Amino acid sequence: MTKTADTQAASPDPAQPRRGAVPRSVWALGFVSMFMDISSEMIHALLPMYMVAVLGTSVLAVGLIEGIAEATASIMKVFSGAISDRFGKRKLLAVIGYGLAALTKPVFPLAGTLDWLVGARFVDRIGKGIRGAPRDALVADVTPPELRGAAYGLRQTLDTVGAFTGPLLAIGLMWWTADNYQLVFWFAVLPAFAAVAILAFCVREPKLPAASRPRKLPLSRGELARLGSGYWWVVVIGLAFTLARFSEAFLILRAESTGLAPMWAPAVLVVMSVAFSLSAYPAGVLSDRMRKMDLLLIGVALLVAADLVLAFVPGLTGLGLGVALWGLHMGFTQGLFNVLIADSAPAQLRGTAFGMFHLLTGVALLLASVIAGALWDTVGFQGTFAAGALFAALTAAGLLTLRRTQRAAF
């Protein structure tokens, strides 16, 4: 997609202070993600252990629940993305999605059974599904093409600041409340509603010209074909990558296998998120200046290393190093996939492109998490992480083949 087409699809962000700067609306969206992640990670950093240790849930069930929850979010993303393309209302859908997630947060401390927790988790993921594709498309709408890598990297960095601040708060509150899970969950309610307020009052949405929008929901075979072969190559690579990367709940369970006390289990997500946040913005800037395929290969290599360390290096040393490598691989790949989608898809179908990508990779994440949980229950954690390393190595082989044949222009 050329710069001219991008300019026609959406007017520049009126809040952008100067040429060459990341727009203010991107900063606001980053802080929205940060506060919602603080809330979510305060809960999710404790939830897998709470389900296994307190409610007696099996690890396979945790993997199945996490996989289905993320798949549910992915299914919602494809519809919300298409709706945002059709009506040009990306911010409204984002507000609905974040608002729904905020409303579910009080359910976690009130829930007395696994059914209620699972229900709250699913509704929370539905909210994530509604907001995800419109928000990601909105970042591209307000940002010049030459700054997209930096913009997605910045939003991802602020998101991951929340991802390690939440577990840090969970650790402190677990100590302060003597392992009172419910009270910690109540504290998580506040930042969720702060996120919704920032989104509602601080993000400006450019007007998408009616003539450039699809006349109906762009989910037909013909409209999807308009996304182009470059976009579908990105999807294929994303699917292979997701099969190699299962739910982060398994990192927390790996911490438990080392004998780490429940109070300290969220430290795993802190280490991962710090590595993630420190690498996301530099990786985004690099993606504006170098070949993106090379950055993807670096990310895959980091994932292989993380899985091997988590599988075979014992004790807290192996846990800390493996989790840090896992965070680095996320920093090199998460924002990069957003850039690849934004660059390869037509501007008027950008929401649909993000939604379809998240739908297909969500199904892959469900499959990966179920396989990981089954291996853990039958073989142990070494089988889970060794299988992850094998899938990642196969992904790297596919990327190298694609790179040699020059079948992708990135």
C-alpha cells in the first residue's frame, strides 16, 4: 500500500505535534493498554496457580481453558475488525471492548467456583476480541507509514510496562495480604476503569471517508481475496509461529515446578515483561530501517533458545534465563507482525486484515496450548518446552526457505 492510498483512507491525526513524531493518540492508546494490562496481569499472574493449587484443576484443563479463551477473543476480532472497516467506528468498538473487560474484573474476587472464573475469563477475552483489531487498525490510521514500526513498538512497550507492573503489584499485595487472592483481585479493578476513561477522553479518531469504506461487511471470499498474497504470506508465517508459542500460563506453572512460593510466581511475568518492554520499541524502530524477515528470524531463534533453557536448565537460573529469552522473542515479533499486516493490507480493509490474522492465530494458539497441557500431564514440563523448541525450529526452517526463494517482499 502506497503512502498516497494511506493518506486518502484516513486524514492525519489532528493531535500529532510535529512531523516525525509518534502521534499523541498512539501514546494515549499505549497508556490505555498499560492500565488494562496492569489490571489483567494482577489477576492472570495468580489465576493459573489459584486454579491448580486452590481449586484442584489439572494442567491440561488450564491449557484447554486458556486456549479456548484466547480462541474466543480471536473469533471476535475478525468480526469487530470487519465492522470497524464497514462503519469507520474503530474507537467506539475499542471503548466497548475495554469497557466490557473492565466490567468483568469484579467477578474474579466474587467468584466462588471454577465455573464463575471460567465465565469471567471468557467474557474478558470477548472484550479483548472486540477491541483488538479496531485498536490495531486505529494505530495505522493515525500514523504515517514511515513511522509505523516505531508507533507499534511504542504501544507495545507501554503495554508491556503494564504487563510487568501488574505482577509486581500482585507480589506486593500477596505479601501484604498474606496470600489473599480475592483482595488482590479487588485491587485490580481500579486500573481497568482508568484505562476506559483514558480511551474515551484522550484518543482522537480520524474520519475515514465513506467512499473508501466497504459497502457491506468485508468477510466474503471476494473481499478477503483483495487482501493480497503478501498479506496471506504474513498469515501463514504467523500461524507457524503461534504453533511454536503456547500460553504464558505455562511459564507460571514452570515456576511452580521449581518450588517457587505462590507469592513469587508473578515474578515470572515481571522478568518476561521487562525483557519484552526493553526490546519492543528498539525492534519497532529497526523494522522501519532493515529487512523484516531478518528480525523475524532473530525472534524465532530467541524462542528456540528460551524453550531449550526452560526444558533442560534446572533451578531458578534456568527459569530466569528462559523467561527473559521468551520476553525478548516477544519484543522482536509481536509489534513486527502488526507492522507487516498494516503494510501488506489495503487501508480500507485494515480492520478485517487484523481480525482475520488474530482469528487464525487464535485457533493455532488453542491447538498449541492443548498440546502443551497434554504433554505436561503425560511427560512433564520438559516435553512441553522441548516440543515448543521443535516447532520453533521448523518455523525457522520455513522462514529461511521463504527468504531464499524471495517469495515474500519483507
